[in-house]
Amino acid sequence: MNISFIKNPAGCKCGREHFVNIKNLITGKNAINNLPDELKKLNCKKVFLFADINTYPIAGEKITKLLSSNNILCSEFVFKEQHLEPDEKAVGAAVMHYDTSCDGVVALGSGVINDIAKILSATARVPYIIVATAPSMDGYASATSSMALGGVKVTLPSKCADVIIGDTDILKTAPTDMLKAGLGDMLAKYISICEWRISNLINEEYYCEDVADLVRTALSKCVENSDGLLNRNDEAIEAVFYGLVIGGIAMTYAGASRPASGVEHYFSHIWDMRSLEFNTPSSLHGLQCAAATYIAAKLYDKIRHTKPDKEKALAFVKNFNFDLWANKLRAFLGDSAEPLIELEAKEQKYNAKKHAARLDKIIESYDKIIEIIDEEIPSVDVLTKLYDSINLPKTPDEFSIDSSLLPMTFKATKDIRDKYVLSRLAWDLGIIDEII
Ligand SMILES: [Zn+2]
Ligand SMILES: [Zn+2]
């Protein structure tokens, strides 16, 4: 199968051409049996098999048997760490153990293993196949790696997998929290698509309805099947895995993270940054996204019931002091606040003139903004039922992050990247201090 989810890849109605470098995505029962054929198609004769002590026992032996019965040679490296960090040490170990006579990388794992394997295969310039062990995050199809560099969380360019294999018999062995995290990362798409459309409306940011729709369809499938997730039902697990891969492909199609990541991902980023900086607790990416999605949905509900007040918004911005705010960011995030503070010099999002222009646009299109929220984000009641049915976290307290940090976390989300998200809308409206 060649990946061509967008019906007309040679010229979408958004005016762009959408490409992705993934050659194949194979999901379902016994999907792993396709590994030798996929390697042959990529002309791989000797592969570097890469796993950690948690993932190797799941299917390491199965893979080596499949390879040897198909006359494909194999060199192995298994990380011994129980909790592997995506840092210089791990990448260094992978490179030092890499067998340069290999002409392909096969990784068995999920988040960190995949992030490191993407860097390794990009560096070695060889094809890469991921055999996924958990439907827990949306990085399978992205061409970047989430790493910790010098103790700071960074996103490095790497490469996307050439082939992604999601065998449901392997995926269903994932711990319950990872399954829940995968669904949480999918639910985040309610917020990200909503914010993409709002930014398109206010800032005329590029938007593609076909890409958004690809994600919406995958998300509905996950929600329809969600009651089977904790019972490790095949359809439920496949829907989440497929949805996460689609999320990654959609980001590649859009050339931006918009289709899969919004303010809820920034909550998660901030908790990760604080964890790296101050050793505070953090949880799985998807569980953090799940709680932040629920919080964002509640905040969007408040936006629904807010009447924009131009005088109030202008007065709020007049009183805003960036230097004071920068110091609060430093106290909250330590050294990792500096890139956020530097971003403002380039971006000038707090500039009063720019704000006034945005505010006019917001007030003029407020009915449309509410319409977008209504169309994209389910009601808090609907989400509450869904979250309770599979025991998803609704507050960060549930994974030991103090909920009293929420106001500051929310306010800091507007500084993370040059991206118009809920916290920026709330700042523009002059209600960011009172909304959370
Ligand atoms: Zn398009
Ligand atoms: Zn994510």
C-alpha cells in the first residue's frame, strides 16, 4: 500500500501539494509477518535491530526468527536502562553500537526508542522500519525527534519511518496507561483542529479542510471504539494506533503541527520542561494531553459564554508589562524560559498595535469563533462521560502535578511557540487572568 490518504495529492483544494515519505503503514493482526517483505522492498540485506529491555521480550525473538528464515542478516542492540531518556547518552550509545555493515534499521518500541531510531537511521542514511509496541503517542509518522539536549526539551529534525508496522497482538501487550495515553493524544485533536480554524479566521493562517477532515475521521473512529480499549479489543487498539499515525501524517501534509497539536500539547510541554528543570513529577505525554484537553474544553466553554469587551481588552493590554511577565516565566521555568522570552523579540505578539488589529478581527468574527468551537469540541458533559468510562485523567493532580500550577501553566502556553492558541485568544480578550 502506498500512502495516499488525500484524494488528490497532486493538487489539493487548499492550493498545496501534500506529500509524506512513509512508504507503507501496515496495521492489524499478524502485521509483523510483513516485515521481511517490506525489508526486501527497501533492499535491506542486513538490519540493525534496536530495542530496550522492556520492548525486546515482546517481539524481539519473533523478529529475529522472521529475519533468519528469510535470509536477512541481523545485528542487535538492546538498551539496558529500565527508563531510557532521549538524551545525548542514549543517542551516543546507539551510534557507538551501530554496526556499519547494516543497510537498514528496525526498531521495536514506541516513544523514546522511535525518537532515537529516527536520529540513528537519518544519520546512517539507511531505511527505517518501526515495529510499534504501544499506541501511545503520535510520533511514529513525524520527521522529528523529541529529545532532551543539555537538559532542555528540544525537537530535532530526524526522519520519519519508511514503514510503520502496528501489529495488534503486539500493541495490545502495552500497559493500560499507554493505551489510555494513546487515546489522550488523539482527543487532543479536538482542540488542535479548533485552534487551527480559529487562527485561520483571525490571522489568515494556512488551513486545509481535507487534512483536518482526515484527522477528524480518525478521531471519531477512536471515540466510537473507545469502550473496547481497556479490554484490549482489536478494533479499539487499531483505531488508536492508526489515528496516531494519521495525526503524524497530517502534520507532514500541513507542514506544521497544527492538525495534531494545540494549547493542550503546550500544557504538556510545560510540565515536561518543569520536570527536566526542577525534577517535578511528569507523566506520559498522552495522559498529560488528555488532562489538558479536558481543561482546554472547559476553557473553550467559557469563551462560548464570554461577550468580548473592547475597552476592557485594550485596558488589560495597556497594563501588561512584558519585563514583569518575563521574570515570572523565569521563576516558573528556570533556564528553559529564555527561548520563550527571546521569541517575543522576533514575534512582537504583545505589541499594542498588533493586538488592537487582532482584537478588531476577533470582535468582528466572534459568532464564527463560537460556531467553530461548537463544531469541533464536544460539550464538557460528553467529554466527562467519555473520560469517566475509560478512567482518563481530567486534572494534572491525577498524575501528581499540583493543580494550583494551572493558571501559570496556562499563561505560559502562549509563549512556547509562534502559534495562535487559546491562551493567546484569552490574552487578546483581556480575560486570561480570570478565565482559569
Ligand atoms: Zn490541502
Ligand atoms: Zn502528541
